[in-house]
Amino acid sequence: MLGMILSLKFAALEDHLYLYVGQIIALSLIHGGPGPHFMSPMMFDMLAKTQNSIVPSIEDIHSADIKEAILKISLASDLDTLQDAVCQASIVLEAAGSSPLVTSFGDKARIIKETVQHFAIDNIILPLQQFRKGLTLGSILRKLEDNPEVFKPLFIKCDYRLTADTLCKYLPITRTPQDGSNRSIVENRIVAYWMDFVLDIEGIKHCHCVKLVYIYYKT
């Protein structure tokens, strides 16, 4: 699944942690800081729209065990395999409030829809309400609802990879006047070494080395 959704923790609800997280994100955006960049598209849609307009899928479920149980039901090709899959997932269906009684193959769609709806949406409504309340700080939530496409890149997870060119824009080099002095000659040599280094680490596969350099520099 691309991105994450909220997870229901009653201790976090009682301590108002979802509220505080929403307020922290709002404050970050108000002061020009970064957005969260971790949400799944469905999670963002739940922030920007009403829950009734969201159609969740199996991929929107976080728990691997629950997802596997629903997938087995979805892969059932006849009534016998469906009944067997439903029997194995009886605990999951009971938690979702979905009737495990299967009298026809047509019950498959109902069971999947009810179970996915519960675990992907209904189960996180309380944390979502508290989280949304936190985002009302500075009217961020209202602005998000009015301009969802503007806020979406700030909230959803993306596979953005920091490049050498972008890093150089984020970390501009302050140099002395290029007057041919020994200092300017040394500076030019250092800058050349720096650019070679950044280009080298950018070429390393499966590594976010450029991002690590940026984080180290900023801290």
C-alpha cells in the first residue's frame, strides 16, 4: 500500500495524541515547514471529503493478517471455497460485524464490502475526528477542504528522490569574488570535489544518500 492510514489506539485517544499531531502538522504548514508526506490517497480523501464518499479497497487495510483473510475470500471461485475461506476468517468477520452466514456465492461481495469498510474506514473514525480537530488550527482543515489538490502533494506519500541538482539548489554555495586569488582557486577546487562527490552518491542504486547528506547538513 502506498502511504499510511491512522490506527486506532484508545490510549492515544484518551491522551489526545491525534489532536496534537494534527496541531503540529498545522503549525508546520503555517510556518512554511514540511507536510507529513505519509498518507495514503484514501486517508487524504477522508480528510478532504466526507466518509460516505470514500470507497476503500483491500489495499487500504493495514493489518497483514486481516488483509490476507479478506484476500482468501475474494479469491474464492465457488461456494465451497467461499464457505471455507469465510470459516477461516470468522474472527475477522465477527470483529467487523459482518454476518459469516453464506447461503449463496453472491454473499461474497457483501462480506468483502462490509469487512473492508469496517477496517479501512469505520475503525478509524474516532482518531480521524480528533486528528481533523487538530488541523483546524490556523484554518488549515478548511483550506484543505476548499483546495484539496493544492494540499495533496503535502500530505500523501510519494517516491520522490532527491537529486544532485535539487540538492545544490537547497544548499547554495557562498563563494568569495572570483578574482584569481589563491583563496578563490582553492574554493573552485573544493566546489569541484563537492560536485563530483554528490554526483557519485546520486549514482548509487537503492540508496537515498543524497537525502542523507541534506539531512546531515541541515542538522
